[in-house]
Amino acid sequence: MTLITELETDVVYPDSDGRPMAESDFQREPLIYAVNALRRWFHAREDVYVSGNILLYYEQGNPRAAVAPDVLVVLGAPSHNRRSYKLWEEPKAPDFVIEITSRATVSEDQGNKRGLYAYLGVSEYWQYDPTGDYLKPALAGFRLIDRNYWPIPVRSDAEGTLVGVSEVLGLMLRLDGNGFHFADAETGQLLLTYDELEEARLEAEAVRFETERALRDAELKATREAALRHEAEQRIAALEAQLRERE
């Protein structure tokens, strides 16, 4: 047994840092959405780990060397659940991290965390300010190049929608009047929240019901018209028969 293994038996790595998941609903809702949407996006892959607000330990033997990203994605790590993410037990550092900025976290997100994520080798670091009070614009992304972060272009379209592209995820990050969403970079299809998915399901059900009712009405109309045609043909045939008898 090596010295580090012997020492490791006495080290405790807590599952929680004792801090709340988010400062308010403004931060909590996009955090939950991001984790759920990304898990659905990668659901068919067993080599992608998606989590949120989980402690990431980056120095073996030192439980103080930890950070809790709001949302992280690791491409190439098993997708099973974890109590914490210990870098020395995992294949690699996260490829993607997004922090949901608030008054309590803005300085840390802009300073210490940005430097730490670059040091750990996080390929993309994104920040989103749901209240628009701390970041201008409210969505910002950075890509790691030569161990330094460089801005990822975030454009604003004619309707004022902010759009940035995550190369590592193959997704767009969009911010508009309906809030923050991921979207397929190729098709533009939004990754919806559970509420939006339920609303879309109900709308689809309503459309299906109306379509089926219209088909039933059309079938009934066609049946009635066929019956009327048959009745008319019978009357015509009867009249023709009477005429032939008189001749």
C-alpha cells in the first residue's frame, strides 16, 4: 500500500458544501432545466456524464480543493450517478461547465472559478445571468485555447435573441423572451423544459383529437351522401321500370 493510499483512508470528502443549490428561483429553474435537458439530449450515450451542483474534487487528499459547478458535462465518463466527482478517480475533467450567475456568485464566477476551470482543462466555460443584472450581455461563453479562455461569439439576431454555439455539445445556447434554452445546432430544434414538453404533448393530443373528429365527420358525411345517392338511384330505377311497363 502506497503512502497516498494510506493517507486517503483518513480523508473525508463531503457530498455537500452546505450551500443552497441556488440563490433564488431565477437561478434554480434554469439550473434544473439545463441538467434535465442535457440528460435527455445524451440519454442514448453511456459515456456522457451530466450533473449539476455536485462537488468536484480536484486534489487527492485535500477535501478543501473542491468546486461545485452549477452544470457540468463530461464526454467520455460513465453516466452513472455519483456522490461527488473526484478527478483522480475519473477519466477526465468536464468538457462543459455553465454557471448561473447571481449577486452572491458573480465575482467568483468571473474570477476564481474561471481561473480554476482553465487550470483543470474545462474546454468550454459559460455564464448565464437570468436577471440580467450582472452580465452584459446576459449570456457569455469562453473556449479554452492554450490554457487560456477566449470569448465564444454570442450574437444577437434581429429579434434580440442571444445565440452562442457550444462546439463540444453540438448545441446552441439561446436566450430570448421565453428564457434560456439549448437547441440542436443543426436543426435549431429547442430542448424543451418538462412543462414545455407537457404543453407540446397536450397540444399534439388536441390536434390529434380534432383531426380524428374531422375524419369521423367526413366519414359520416360520406356515408350519408352514399346513402342518399343509393336512394336516388333506386328511385330513378323504379321510375324507369314504370316507364318501360307503360310502353
